[in-house]
Amino acid sequence: MGSSKISSLKSTLGFGARANKYRVIINSVGGGPVGPIVDTLTKSASIPGRSFNEVEIWNQGRLTVVAGDADFSGTWNVTFMDTEDHTMRGKFIDWMEFIDSVKDHARGAADHSSYMTTAELHQLSTVDNASMAVYKFEDLWPKSISDTTMSDDSSDLIEFSVEFNFTFWSKE
């Protein structure tokens, strides 16, 4: 009996989705990163959650809760490794400066659409690296860049995280 459950699990799961088999594509906008540098230097990425707001309806003195609008209020977090000359981190700083320049007190973006972009997170096949699932993010822009820690007692590569806001995501 146990071996049929294992066989069933194996045939249903296949090789299973692996957390280390993914690809990130962030389309260019406002001096932001583009091309293979993003995919190559991405260390980790999350798949954001999704929920519904609740709507309370009173009917004959009884409260009923029903699903409201979809809520994409979460953020998308991606961790990157930086190059020796800090090119990767610089791309995100440039993007944020395009949105709102602290130095010049000016916005490079004429409107919201000129600083927002789209991005994709691809889950890759364990067998041949083909895209098995694609998560598409719409109206994406960097909300924050994390601190970068320097330390005498570490020889690790420099890493930093970017927290992105987005309007919604969809799975294809």
C-alpha cells in the first residue's frame, strides 16, 4: 500500500519545482537595470502572496463575510550580488534617482508610466531549464534598496535586496 502512494506521488510531482531553478527578467526603464546582468546577478527572489479584502454584508440581522477585491498590497523582494564596481546597485540607485532626484529636487519621470516597468519570474525545469511557470509583475518600481554591509571578518560577495512595489501579478 505504501509503495503505491510513493509511486503516485512521484508520478504527480515529477521532479518537483526547485527553489534554485529560476530566472528574473526586469525590463528597462528610467536608467534601471536591463538584460543579462539582472538574471546573472540575482541571488534570490520571492513569489508574493495574494489575498482578498473582505466585505461585510448584513442580511436579516446576520453578518455574512464575502470576498471583496483582490489585494496585491505586498511587495516583491529580490536579492542581488553586486559587481566589484557596484554597477548592479548603481542601476537601482539610478532608477530611484530618475523617479525622484534627491540632489536636484526634480523628477525625471513625466508620469507614473515612465518610471514603472514590467518584470517576470520564471520557474525553470529541472531537466532542461525551460520555463515551467511565469509570474508577470505589472507597474513595477523600486520601493527601497537594503543596506550593504562591509566587514573585515567576511570574504563573502556583497549582496543587497531591492523591495519592489507593483500593481498586480499574474501567473501564466
